[in-house]
Amino acid sequence: MWAIAVPLIVLITVVGPVWVVFHYITVWKRMKAEQRPQSPEQTAREKEAVAGLKQRAKRLETRVETLERLLDAEVAEWRNRI
């Protein structure tokens, strides 16, 4: 019985509290990083990236519409095959 009790007591009294402390230190650092305000340059870069992605999506949508029009003109029943 002592063979199990002693390691269990050590685990509960030493490892447990250290584990809890390090866990909450990690949580606090993560929360602090999320609350940090972003720099104006970073926000501007993100806005530019979003604008570029929107433009790319519009171009791809136009390409798909063009391909659908071509297929409708050449192969009338292509939508039924899918």
C-alpha cells in the first residue's frame, strides 16, 4: 500500500500545484496577447490582403460564369450530367 501512497502524495503535493501554476501562466499570456492592440501598419496590411482576396474571388467568379456560358452554348445538357 505504501508503494502506491507515497508516489501519489508526492504527485499531489509537488507536481499538481506546479502544473496548475504553469497552466494558468500560459492562459494569462494567451489572454494578454489577444488583448494587445494591433499596430496601424498591421491593420493596413490586413485590409490590403482582404481587398486583394475579394478582387481575386470576383475574378474567379467571372471565370466560372464565362465557362458556364460557354458550356451552355456548346453542350446544352452538361448540367444534367453532373
